[in-house]
Amino acid sequence: MSDGSRERILAAFASYLDKHLGIHFESDKYEEIFLVLKRNIPDKDESAAIDYMQKVVGSLGNNNKFLPELANWFSINETYFFRHGCGFEELQEHLLPELIEKRRSEKTLRIWSSGCSIGCEPLSLVILIQEKFPEIHDWNLDILATDIDEENLKKARKGIFREWAFRNINERYKSKYFTQIGEKEYQIDREITDRVSFFYLNLIDESYPLLENGTNALDIILCNNTLIYFSQESIKSVIDKFSRCLLPEGYLIVTASEASYINHPHLNAHGSGCQIFTKEGAQKKAERPPPLQQSPMVAIPVTQTRDYFALFDRGEYELCLGLQEEERELTQEEQILLIRSLANLGKLKEAKSVCKNYLQVDDLSPLLHFLLASIHQELDEVDEAIVEFKRAIFLSPDFIMAHFSLAFIFYTQKNPQKAQIHQKAVLEELKKYEPEDFVPKSDCIKAGH
Ligand SMILES: C[S@@+](CC[C@H](N)C(=O)[O-])C[C@H]1O[C@@H](n2cnc3c(N)ncnc32)[C@H](O)[C@@H]1O
């Protein structure tokens, strides 16, 4: 193969990694791609690596199938409990005490560890809360932990760690929460892992903020040691989505080196290391004049309608509540937008009541039942959630996301028989789609995943 073709295939493959995984290689680092591939493909030589790259970039429309192994080969999984520079001190000293004070009446706290690797970060957080803030033990505490690498997630759920993960943990925590099960292996208490929801999420995708996976109305997002591998453009898009996931005055925590890449109008850096960003408060946001739908070619009518969908996409959820004042019947898309806006602002009870009102008018809408079920689920009203997911399925038997959610609930309830019924339905329905197709009514989840 000529040098030119070799460079071309490398460039195309690097662009694939950037687009689908967020992992960015500058052209002077392309040789590292070879090193990773050679380590992982069976023949371990250069021509096999080139064949593999050609297969990936050449399999147009169906190249999603390579993502799991590529995520596994190319991601850097380094992590350990109470990792330095990941914000644990700030969480303990300032952020958690402040948030606990604010949330005392609702008793909810929602935290997301994105790029969690094998789980040390979210599990450290649960230990920290258990140790330092026992008063919130019975709160509705949602700790989400996501990663792109399924192998990492499996390890996280299993909860077995090697000595290397304990290099910065207080010895007392180690002996209290871990049991030695092998020469150098330790099992963390189930009670700790059970407090975390581990699931797949690719930060490059548009699958957040989303009520259905709980990435909405968050108090804290941790994204440590993950953005450093991303291009500027991907970082910008991820940060913009994070900003929409956070509640006003919520926090984004990144390492000091990643903080320097962040420049977002709604996120204010503070702290000397600049690793904590606070989302601006609701009041400040509301001060900005609401943008109006405009076309440069058409004279602006006196009564303009706001483009609520564009406002929603920009995370202007407060402004979307203007839908409640519209003196007309809302379309179902608008109703759903209003309910999602309330949920994204953390106003779950209000979202539930609005959703129920719309269902009184149209009880045959599978989407509204599904949304109501997702709200119940977020409020920890699991029995009600099951009823509503079942209604959505009754009205629309091929509703993949409703089957998926029920399978998830039944698995967490340790009821594998029921879970498998819905899991089977998901797999059957998915056969109708190409891997690159979006799952219907999911907005952003690809069938291939
Ligand atoms: C170095 S680890 C960081 C783990 C932990 N946050 C910490 O600081 O200890 C980076 C993690 O980001 C994950 N990751 C990389 N690209 C990702 C993407 N596009 N979406 C989600 N996770 C990703 C990797 O799989 C890896 O587990």
C-alpha cells in the first residue's frame, strides 16, 4: 500500500473515531491508532490493522456494530476510589452541604457520573454520602453512572476491584465497605452498588438531557478525565448538553485541565482550580428577552408565536412554560414539550399533574402514558410507573421503549421472568430496524445499540 493510501485510510478511521466515540487523534498521533489496533486484532500486524480500518469506514450505514469493541479498545479506563482532583473535597466541604440544605423539603438529590469507567467515582460518592451525610440516607437519591464501554459497566455492576483502585481511599472505608475475596481482589458491599444506576450512554449522542434515562434536572454532573480525549467541537457540544441537563444553580465538576476547554454562557467557573462550574440561576436566565421566531423575508406580524421547540433545544425550559399561557389548544407535541420542560426544571409533581390533565382529554395516547410512567419512575413511584408503561404497551404493542423500561424495572426488582418477556419483545421489535435507525419514540437511541 502506498504512503498516500495509508494516510488516507488512517485519516478516515480517525474521523470515524472522532464522530462516533468522541475520541480525537491529531494527525501527528495517528501511529497510536496502529498501536491500539495491533494490540487488539487477531493477526496483530499492520496489514491486518489496515484491513480492519477499511472494513470499519467502508461499512457505510452499518458500522455501528464496531462501536462496542472500539469503545473498549480505545478508551482509557484509568480510575480509582476518591481520585485526586475529581472534586471529592469540594463535594464534601461545600457542594453537598449546600445542596442538602436547599433540597431539605423535597428530599431529592440527583447526581450523574458521566464516563464512570468501572465505577470507582460514583461508588466513592455513595460512600462519601453514607459517611458524611447519613441524614439523607432515606432521600430520593438518584446516582446515575454511564459509560460508553459495556465491559466497564459490567465490571462496575459486579463491584469487584483490584488493589490498584484503592490507592487513595481511607483505610477505614476500605475495611468497612469491601470484603477481600482473592489475593488482590475486593468485593464492594451490594448496598453501595445498589444505590447507583449504571447504564450505557455515549456522550457524543443526543440522548441527553432526557427524562426517560434520568439525565434531566440534575444537581451535579461529574465529568472527570473524559473530555481530555475529545476534540474542541465535541467538548463544546457535550458541555452544551450538560448545561441543559443541570437545574439552575446545579454544578458541573471536571478536572482542572479539562476546565480550561470550557467556555459556556450559562456556566460560571469558580474556585481557584476552576474545576467547578455553576449553572446560572433561574432568575438570571429569565432576564434575557425571549427570542422570537423570525424569517428575514417576511414582515413580522404583531402577534408572533415563540418557537418553543427551538427554545427547548437551547435548554430555555423556563421560557417553554409560556405554553401554559397560550390561549389555544396545544398540539400533542407541544403538550409533551411542556411536560418535558417541567420535568427538566425538576418540577416533577407539576409535570405529573399536567400530564394527567392531558390524559383526561386523550386517554388513548401511548406517548402521554409513557411520559407519565417515566415521571412516576423518576419520583420512585414504581408501581404506578409499571401500570402506565403497561397502558402504553396496550395501546401500542410495538412500543420498544416502554418494553425496555419495564424490562429494566423488573430486572431491578429481581423478577427475571417478567423482565425477559419485555426484553424478548424489545429484541423482536428491533429486528425491524437497521442499526443506524433511531428507535421510534426514543428521539435519539439507535437500534444498533
Ligand atoms: C479515564 S476514565 C475516567 C473515569 C472517572 N471519571 C475518573 O475520573 O476516575 C474515562 C472514561 O470515559 C469513557 N468514555 C470515553 N468516551 C466516552 C463517550 N463518548 N461517552 C461516554 N463515555 C466515554 C471511557 O470509556 C472511560 O471509562
